[in-house]
Amino acid sequence: MKNSGYVYKHEQIQLRFAEPQDSSLILQFIRELAGYEHLEDQVEATEGRLKQYLFEGKKGEAIIGEYAGAPAGFALFFHTFSTFLGKPGIYIEDLFVKPELRGRGMGKTLLSFIAGLAVERNCGRVEWACLNWNAPAIGFYLSQGARPLKEWTAYRITGDAITSLAAGSYPG
């Protein structure tokens, strides 16, 4: 594993920004997260797509967390914009720590680092979604000062529905 380029290093935990050669590791983490969330059948990502969109297209950023020099987790995020605040924000798409390494501070370090980036980049908020059944993650997020947005419902449009909507023929 790479020993330079760390943006955070304390005791056993090291963080670094992901690079194109990390695409296979990021994909591995995505698959592990999907397995934990019982969503393996929804993973369509490939190493090529990750390289194309994260590193060539700069559509998002990823942080790799290492514990005692070995890959332990990651966070993948991108910038949003709040019209109400008139400022950018950060949306965390995924934050994952290998189950056997949870409880050692990696998740808190990743979340804290992203909060630091938000401050450094003058962002007005950091947001993410969490599955309603994921009590351990919800407990962790609450313990870090996060609060659920109970007055908002997330909506999503994917696949053929995007194509239909773009063509002006609305399904349903």
C-alpha cells in the first residue's frame, strides 16, 4: 500500500485521497457495502466507470481509509449547491468501514475529515442518506451530531424512467 500522500495520519488510522489506481479497491468497497445493505444486485459500477467519472470527469471524490496500513474503508462524496444558503454543500454518497474494523474510529475519522473539507471549502452543509433499518449506522450518525430530516422524502428516478421523462413521455 502507498505510504505517501496521506492527508490524515494518527496512530493506526491513515486517510488519503483516492487515485485512479484505487478504482478496483473502491469497487470492492462498493460491493461490500452493497452486500451489507442486501443490494448486491443493484451494483452496476465498474472500474472503468469509476475512473471515467471520479478521476477523469471529476464528478466526485473518494477518501481511502487505512488501518495499520491495510485498506479499511472509504467515503465517496460530491459537491451540491444550496439555493437557500447560497453556498455549496457536500453529499456523502457512501461511507463504509469493513465490519471487522468498526468501532476503532475509522468511521468517525472519515466523517470528521469530510466535515473539515466542508469548513475549508466554505460549504453550508454535509448531507447523506441512511437506510431506515440500519440502526448501528443511525446510532453512529446521531452520536456525531447529525439529525434526520423528517420533513423531507427522498425521490429517485432511474433507468428507463429517466429516458421516458427526458423524451417527454411520462410513465404511469
